[in-house]
Amino acid sequence: MRVRIGIGDTSREIELDVGDADALIAEIEDAFDGDTAILWFTDVGDRRIGVPVSRIAYVELEPEQRVSVGFTPS
């Protein structure tokens, strides 16, 4: 699943591919409820990105779109 995270006061977005969207949502909600200063995200390629929780403007989840190749029966 493709995830976009908007960073406050900038036009930059962070894009990640994650395997478990529900776990990511729970992690983000816990970070906002707790005392976490930096939230670390890991994508399916093991790339790690740290974002200050106070700077997260939005999180957008986009399901994977399957691309069919060839002919499909009608």
C-alpha cells in the first residue's frame, strides 16, 4: 500500500510502500497520543525515515492498483 505523509509548513510529502496499513495507522495514532517526538517509518524496501510527530500534517493511504496486461474476457 502506498502511503503519503504531508509535512507541515512545507510542500514536501514523504512516500512509502508499506505492507501492513493497519499497523501503520495504529503506530501513528499511538505517537499522537503519547510522548513520541520522532516517528520512524520503514517501507517494504527497509528504507527508514524519521518525522517529528508535531510536523505531520496528514497521512494518506492509497491501495495498490492492480495493472492487468493483455486481453481480458468481456
